[in-house]
Amino acid sequence: MSGRRARIDVGGTKCVAVVIDDDLRVVAEHRIATPHGTDSLIDGLADLVERVGPCDSIGLGVPGLITRDGVIRASPNLSTAIDFPVGRRLSDRIGRLVHVENDATCAGIA
């Protein structure tokens, strides 16, 4: 499992998870339709993490206004996720730390 990092992009129509290794190769990928509702979103994201397999870290890119502590203040694609602590909720669900950023910021870093 050394160096496996999961990255999840939450989009308007789909969520895509990939796992990359130390050589930046994609070693796993899975996608689902973007769930509606906050509980369904957490269920779907947890399912994605499980389906791509073990990883050392998890990063989540979400559209909209995202706080430094992983709270969705508002999102154009997730209308019910207002002041929603997606990072904490997903972390509590899967038992691992989840880092959340705005999706455009993630794209810029990549």
C-alpha cells in the first residue's frame, strides 16, 4: 500500500475517485453519479473510497465555497450542502483523515 493516494472529484453529474501510486500512475478508478442530499453524498463518497481500495491519504475536491476545515458553505452542484462539514462527516464514516479543497484549487495544484 506504500504511497497510494486517493483523490476524489465531486462534480455536478458524477464523482470520480482515482488512486495514484508513488510514480503518479493511476492504479484504481471508480465513478458514481453524484448523489443528491448530504447523507447520500457521504454514503456515495464512502463507497468510492471502499471500491478503490486501501490508500494512505484521501483528498476531496468539491465545487463551491469550501472552508479550510472542510466545510461546504455553498456549492452550485450540491444545493442541500449548506454549511455542511463534508470532511469531518466522511472522515468519521471511514475512520481516516480527509482533506477537502475547492475543486478549482485542486485543478490548479495538479
